Amino acid sequence: MATRCDLCGKKPAHGYNVSHSQRHTKRRWLPNVQHATLLIGGQPVRLAVCTRCLRTYHRTAPAAR
């Protein structure tokens, strides 16, 4: 599964887990990327998109697809 959104370019973020004793260990936050077939320019295109972009697409896309 891809870790980058094809629409917005969202990619993994990095930082630290911080325990109660303030020890820092490196970690990554992965975007929730799903493969979806979207109509772009009237043509179906299979893309790896984050769920935020997918939600926005379904909210703004015309009802008759």
C-alpha cells in the first residue's frame, strides 16, 4: 500500500513517543491511504488517496456519476 496521497501529497510524519519518564523514542505517523477508483475528467483513474481527500471527493462530486 502506498504511503503518499496522490491528491494532496500527504506523507508519513515523524516524531517521538514520550514516556512518563520523558524518554524519547522515534516513531512515525502514517496517513490512512486507500486505493480508490475516482472519476477525473470523466475517466476512471485508480489512485492512492488519503481518507480526508476521499471524503472531500465524495462530498463535492456530482451525485450522478
